[in-house]
Amino acid sequence: MKLTRRDLLTLGGGVTTGLLFTPVPWKLLDDTSIWTQNWPWIPQPARGPVEVKNSFCALCPNGCGMRVRLAAGWPVGVSGMPHHPVNQGALCPLGFGAHQLNWHPRRLRQVRHHGRASSWTEALGAFRKACAAGPVAIIDGYPGRAASSLFQSFSRRHGSYGVTLCAEERALGPYETWSGVPATALGYDLENTATIVSFGAPLLDGWSAPGRFTRLWSERSAGVTNPQLRLIQVEASQSRTAACAWRWVSIAPGSEAALAAGLARALHEEHRASENVPMPPTTLAEAATRSGLSEDAIRELARTMVARGPVLAIAAAPEPAVAALNIVLGAVGARGGIVRRRQHAESYASADSVKGPFRAVLIDSSVPGEFALRTDAEVFRFAAWEDPAVHADWWLPAPGFLEEPSDIPAAPASSIETYALAVALASPPPEVRSAAQFLAQVNPSLASVEKVIHERCQQLFAARTGHLHREQSTAVANLKSAEALEKEFRSGAVWMGDPPRTGGVRCQLREWPAQQAMDAPHAATWTGGWIPAVLPPLATKLYQESSLREPPARSEI
Amino acid sequence: MKTRYGMVIDVDRCTGCGACMVACAAENNVPPGSPRVTPRTGITPMLVHKVSNGADGEGRREAFLPVTCMQCEHETPCVSVCPQQAVQLDPATGIVMQMPQRCLGCRYCMTACPYHARYFNWWDPAWPQGMEKSLNPGVAVRMRGVVEKCNLCHARLHAAQEKAAAAGKREINPHDYVPACVEACPTRAITFGNLADEKDPASQAARSPEAFRLLARLGTEPKVYYRSTRPWVRALAEPDTGRKEVQHG
Amino acid sequence: MSRRSVTFGFGFLAALAVGWFAFPRALYVQRAQPLEFRHKTHAGKSGVTQCSDCHALREDGEFAGIPRMDTCAACHTDRIGTSEPEATLVDNYIKKGQETPWLVYSRQPANVWFSHAIHMRRAGLKCAECHGTYGESDQPRAYQVNRISGYSRDIWGRSISRFRRAPHEGMKMSDCEDCHRKRSIEVGCLGCHQ
């Protein structure tokens, strides 16, 4: 019997009909649809226990408290720490994406020397040679930490120590010059002020620790016609702070000093100035011309300023005229003004002013990404993320976000002293080493960071002052031991000192300062306080996927 | 008691910082934008717009309007057009629940949404190598070709429900369910809560005289309210002929 | 009988045979667990009598699922028996600090949210109702994975036609829906999905 085509077709028909009575078509449909939903190139979140732990962000000197959510041992989300007395649970916009930074494409994972791969052994060798041959400068972007004391110990023997201060602290420079109290000991007593006159300082957008002023303003000022806290923003253009302020005073760009002098003059003329303060040489007419406001407007502004005290003037840059205005207003050393938050403080040399020539410069990873030094010295730069626009002879992979334990000194320009310990919650890549560890290898007699932290906890315990803030707060005097204090720190407690006393700082001023800012006005960008050379990947939502922000000057992902 | 989750966003308190946008993207495993992404093709379940009163020079005033899914209660436009029933108004919570895995990507819902609050995955999500370790396990990752939107941080509601169940309770503790944007805002501009509970602060804020809703005349009964003491901001709620520009993100 | 009907019938029967017998065998492939864990061994000897001794609810309501290595290491930091599976556990995983890569029978896709806390505490379900009596067995159980979908055979159920299933067999969405329908518990899409 020959098999014909018809047989084949009949057979096929039988098979097809038969298959319909089997699970095959239905099961295949079901399985294929599942297969199409599970493409292997779509990343899946890890499965594992979820924990929430406290730590602190050390990416900028504000040291915000963070609650970090971990899944299978890796940070998968961050939020603010509600019990932090300064941040009160807020974080900067970039902080919310910071847990992804450690995998940024520009993450530095290997020692690099002049562009080619190298090793720690070679770097150590080169640095030891440099130390033996001449003085070495160490630049620190986050002074006051335990690691910073290591840098200082090292530089006492081998060279010089310099710091880069953030804009808020630099703006306190004039007070340091006139009172002798280091800017790192001074702060703005915002919590007790009734009127703030900000000369371009972006108080509501990346100024000082996030949450510190924004919460205060929200509670006492926002959307209220007659607020408890009056924010007067003096600025050429309508920034976010100006748009939200109780009053926005639009002035000609660069005329802050002239206006400050004009206001001081107006206050003098109306006998509202503090005693022992020199009269500014600027006349009201000159101030009016320079600022673009009328003389009456300046007088009216001066009256409004002092209508409800205490008054505090804040400048974006180290502006001597604004500082002098504060003296006129009686804000220096007074409640609601410029206060001294600690007795013992050091005055640091600015990174730009450390006297060379140096054989080598070591730059810590806490120094802002765009900081560049004009020097012939060999530059050893620690960084977690590479910045191709900046030159360094040696790029040394440093710990990234939440990758190393550190202590957290008080935020710059804070009115009260705080202290906390940041625990490491992420494992660093194998080749990573911090500058403190590196220097300890060069000079093994240096105390380790852990040891310095331990000593500081002992001192804090022995002083028996201040309170520990957790969900409840406890007085330090009620704790049993320094070990108990340290344990509290490691689980996220924040120590807060006693409120500052008035009169802690006094400025001597013979004559009104010459109308020149001590350094160029800080170009305010929305990434202002952010130190790393890269933005978190999700920051693209802010400028590329919306028109909320301007794209940053440097090209980021 | 009935539960209707909603929010009241105080425009007078919003400084336009963008923390809510980043926190939202992190919570929802939204991938970083591709190099080709634009404000029209990006995925921003929370999107803050910059708006102004239309004047120039000294009289110009600006404000910020955070826009998210309005959780429309009545004849929810996206629900009524979806051919896949991939979105549903939850009778138990009032949340408009988007199921990206059920979506076939027709984008009819994007057309229907009056608030432009829905976003399409034009590309497969891609993270730099290793970054997938930082993904939130409470939210599934979407593939390309599906629409997504704000689900009021449903993963956090799940966690609150689970915690309550483990403790033997029927009702969740309201403090356990806080969406990412609400938690992130440095000025506490967003109040979140149960609009059906008269005592809830969100419900009280929604009933205050300064509260308003966007495009209320469409009758979709959004559960996201706004609040401002400034008349020009309240006037933004309804587009007016001959009115000034409203800058879109 | 005509030639046509014979040919047709032949094809028909061949399809039935392939579809009901060859297909299920070809569709699933067996994989070995990293080591042969036996529940009964633990139940008898070490006083581990309840499922929740190792498969516990954490404080925040999360379910431990397959225990992590530190649960096993609580007793097995070193070998306490003589079996080969234990040797594998101790030498290859506990000593090296690595999690054992168990193949999970009830693994659901990433977009599924199942809360053990709600089902155990609120609904009062017992483990065996969904997972069977595996916890009482002294035999290691074969892990069969669907070649196309990549999921365990336990999700579809042993029976390829899904007829005459054991009460606990099958973990597909329709199985969840059946139980919810029976108890009149309505949850929206995101009540089970994420």
C-alpha cells in the first residue's frame, strides 16, 4: 500500500484533532506567555531578609541622618532619620538616589597612575618617596572627623594641612577675622530668629543641612500672611528661595554690599543701630543708585527688618558688608544671631592658602569633585568616582557611599554641637582603601580612626553634658558607661550639646569694611552642597526628564 | 470605616527641590533615563512642574506644582478605556491600581488621562552593572512596552498590612504607610491620609477653603488635592482661555 | 473501516499518546538540590517539630521562607552527624559563608506578593494546606522545572491536565482565586501583585 499525500493530510488532521484533546496546546500557551514575561535581561531585585538600619551620609559635611533599608545585605532605599535634631528626617534630593552611587559607571575600582592601571604598592612607594624628599600637603574636605585628626597628626610631621570649607562656613569668614573665633565654631541661631534677611543665600534650596531651615520655615512661615518667622530674600533674580520668601527684594546683581551698607546707614539715621558700630561711608543715595532701589525703599526695608527681632542677616558668600550689618543689628553673639556653638575650635588653613612648595599633595575623597589645585607637586587624589576633567597623578579608589565607618561632627553653620557615628552598611569593592588607612600604612605610629572615635566617645561621656537623641532622648549624664554611649551611637543615636550661650562671640570693628567681597560669589547651583564628582543616576529625572532643574555644568549620567 | 487614600499638596510649601521625584523613582525601581530621554519620554511617576502667574519682570511670581496620579474616584478615565483591565480602582482603598504586567502597551490610558500622569516604558530598563543589587524588592521591574504610573507606593501598604497581620491586627498603623514622596519632602508639603476619615489631617486639609483640585470640572473626582493661599495659584486649577502659559515639564 | 478513518484514527491516537505521556516527560527536567535535605531527620532527632521552628515569621511580618544559612549554622557549624548531605552543607556552604542555592518549589514571579503573615495569622491557614505534607517526609523531593517557563512543576501541579489534583497541589493564580472565591475574600490586583 502506497502512502499518498492524502494519507499524510488525513494523518495530520488526526494528529491536530487529537492534540486538542491533550493538554499540549493549553499548556504551551500558558508556558509561552510566562516565558515572554521573564526575559533574562530584565534585572530582578534580590530576594532576602529586609532590614532597616540607621546610619549617616558622609557625602558632604552636613552628615544627614539616614534610615537605610537593606535587602539581602545591600542598601535598596534611603529615607531621612526623623529623630535627628538638625535634619529632622529630611535629605537633599540627590541623597535619595545615593544608594545607587556605588555602582556608578565612573566608580573608581583600581589605582591609576597617569591613566594606566597601577597598584597600592606602587602608590605607597611613590608617596613614601615623596614624604622623604620634601613636605607634603594634605587637603581635607570634611574637617572635624576622626580621619581629619589623623591627617593633622600626619601633616604635623610631614608637611601642611589645608581644608576646603563649604559655602555656608566660608560665609562666616568675616566674623572669624573680626572676633578671632574660628568659623568652624560659629553658627546661625536660626531656631530663635524672627526675621532673616538673606543676601542671595539659597536658604530653601541646598543651604546648610537639608531639613534644618526648610522644616523651620514650613512650620513658621510658609503660606502665612503674618508669619512668626519672616524671610526677606534679597536677590537679583527669583530663585526658589525668593519665590517662597515672605518678601523678595530684587536688587541689581552684585550690589549686596552696597545695599547692606545702605541699610546700616538707614538704621543709624533712625537710631536703631547697636552702639559702638561705625557708620558706613556709603550714603543712602549711593546705595540706592547701586542697588536699584529708591532711598525710601531702603529706609522702609530697614524698618521692616527690625520691626520684629531678633534679626539675622545671612550672606551667600563671605561678604564683609553683610557681616558688618549684623553687628549693626546686634546679631553677633546674640540669641537668634551669630552664635558660638563650641568653646574649643580650630582655625584651619584654607586649601588654597597652604604655603608650598610641596613635593606631593594628598587630596582626601571628601574634597569636592571640582576642586583643582594649581601645583607642580605630585597629586595623590583619593576618590570614589573619577572625574576626567580634573588632573591627578594618582587616582586612588576610596570608599563610596556608606562603605566606611566614620564619625559625623556638627553640620557647618549649625547653632548647636552634634556628634554621631556612621556605620558602614555596604561592602566596598576589594581594591578600595581610605586616605586614613593609606597614611596609617605610611606612618604606622598614627592612631587608627577607630581608636580616635573610641577616645572621643570617652571624652563625650566624661563631660556628662548634652543629650542623646533616639526615638526618645536621654541625657548623657544618665548613661552608665562610655561603652554604652558608643553602642547607642552605632545604632543611630545623635548627641546634641547644650544650646549656645549668648555673648560667646564679639566682633571688633573700627571702620566699615571696604566694599569688596573676600572671594568671588559662590555660583549657586542646585548641586551646591553635593561633593562627589558624579550625580546619582536617578538625578536625570530632575533635569533631563523634566524642566525642574538646569542640567549640571559637568556631564553626568 | 471606608478607606479612601489621598493627598493634599501644599503649593505654598513646595520649594521645587525635587526630592520627591528622586525618592519616588528610587522606591519604584524606575531606571535612570537613557541618554536619549526627554521630558516627554521619561518615567516620572512624580513630576514637579514649574508654574508662574504669567507676568514678567518684577511682578512675576513662580511656584511649583508636584503632579502625580490623581487617583480619580469617579469614572476613572484610564480604567474605563483599558482593553486589558490592567488598571482597577480598588474598592477597598480607593487606589487606582496599575498592573504593568497585564498591560499590552496600547497607551490608550495615556491619552485618556487628563493629568498626563501615565508613563510608557519606551526602552527596556537598564542599570549600570551591579546596580540591580540596589533595587527595591517590593516593586516588580517592568519591561519595555508597558505603561506605569504612581500606585501610591503600594509596596509600603503591603509592608504595613503584613506587619499588622503578624501582630494580629486587622487595621494597619497609619504611621507604617507613608508614600516615598510624602516622606521625602523637606518642608512636609504633602499630607497623606484617609480622606474618608473626618478626623484625618489629610481629610481636614482637603476640606479647607484654600484647597483645590486640578481640572475639577471634568468630574473625575481626583483624590489628590492642592492647597494655596495665593489666588493666582488656585486659578491654575482650571485652564482659562486667554490665560498665560503654564510651563510643562 | 475506510483507509481514511484508519489513518485519521491512527494520527488521533498517536497525538493522544504523545500529548498525555511523552509531552509531560519532555516538558519537565529534573534538577538536583544542592544537597539532600531530609525533614524527618530534623524532626525526630533535634526536637525541631514545628514548621515555624525554621520557617518563621519575622517581627516586621516578613516570612523567612527557606531558612538562611545562619539558621542551619545554629546547629551545623561543624558536622554533627555522619551523612553526606550534611558534609556538603558544612564544607561547601557554612564554612565558606555562602548561602545554599536551594531550588524553591513554590517560587513565584517577582510581580507576585504573597504575605505569609496574612495567610497564616488572619486566615489561619496551616502550612500543609498549600505546601502538602513535605515537612513530614523523610525522602528528599525531586525538583522538576518547566523548560519553557522556568518555574517549578509544583506551580502547575503534578497532574498535567490539572484534573484530580490533591487539595494542596498547584500554586497558579487560578488556585489562589479559587480559594479566595470560596471564602468570599475580595482583593484587588495589587492585593496580590506588586
